[in-house]
Amino acid sequence: MLGARVTECATALKPCPFCGGTADYDNSDNGPYEWVSCSECGARGPAMNYNEHGLGAAEKMWNRRPLESAAVHAVAEALQHPTSG
């Protein structure tokens, strides 16, 4: 699919969810895989096959924070329906 190695990601990467370190994008020289990892603690997201999932899938997985999203939703819900006390 790609003629050259991809070295930059299209979206801004969130900091590492474990240590707050800087995230780096990388991909394989030997196959259609990309991933994101932390340059400080070494945490790494899943290697995503960009032929199957499209370019940027690794970025989306790294930036996905289900607990963060749930917390934002809970706060928004509480603000819309405050309890009287």
C-alpha cells in the first residue's frame, strides 16, 4: 500500500496514560504495521495493520481513553441534571 515508510502521524498524540511521557509514532520496515509507544516508560499500543485498519488506526487506539470519556460524560450529565440538596 505504501511506497515509503511513514514517519509522522496525522493527529496529535496524547501523553502516555501511565507516566505522562511523550508518545512516539513508529511503523515496521518489514510489514504493514504501525504503533505508538512512550519514549519514557516504554508502554506501547497495539501494532495495527494499516492495510486492514487504515493509516492512523494506531494513533486512534493510543488516544482512546475510555475512562476519560466516561468521566467527561458523567460530569456533563451531572451538570445537565443537578440534584437539589
